[in-house]
Amino acid sequence: MPMISTKTTTPITEAEELILKEKLGKAIELLSGKNENWLMLGFEDNCRLWFRGDNSKPLAFVEVSALGKISPADAEKLTAEICKILSEVLGIEGSGIYVKYEETDKWGFDSFNF
């Protein structure tokens, strides 16, 4: 039950969104027990983000939410992969990307909770 929400200061074309969907769908497997079958993705482009008092370079804020615990080692691997993907697809350097992790023991879907 993971969700990856991505906000960027850059525009995201439909073609780029499809590439991001594919690459993030594979990357989620870096978290133990997670796969694309339950992955939901959200993209917000052209956001107004500031980092270190500056908004002159491309930036991204990514939130990864998941049912259950995320090990520090898995989070480290996924952060590196997310930064690689955003750099390759959107030209956003890792130094302009924050990745936030949220763990929960409750997740609702289709009128019930896991």
C-alpha cells in the first residue's frame, strides 16, 4: 500500500509522467514487500518551492507513504533511486530533492482497512 507523491517546480509532460510512472513502479520494489500492484502515484508540476531561500533551480519534494515499517536501509536505497530518476527524467539534481517517508499501521481501500 505505498503512495508516492511528487511536487516539482518544473513542468512534467505526459511522456515524462509515463516514464516516471514506469521507473517509480520498479523503484518501489526497493521497499521490502512493496510492488507496483498496490502503488499509487501523484504528480504536481510547476509548484512554487523554495530551498535555502532560493527558487532559481529545479526542485522537488517527494513523499513516500507506506503501510507498515520502512527499514532505514530500504529508505536509503529508495531515496537514491528517486533522486536518480528525477535527475534523469526531469533534470532535477539530487541537491534539490527532499524525500519524506511516512509509515502507518492503518490504510483504507475499497471500503475496508488493512
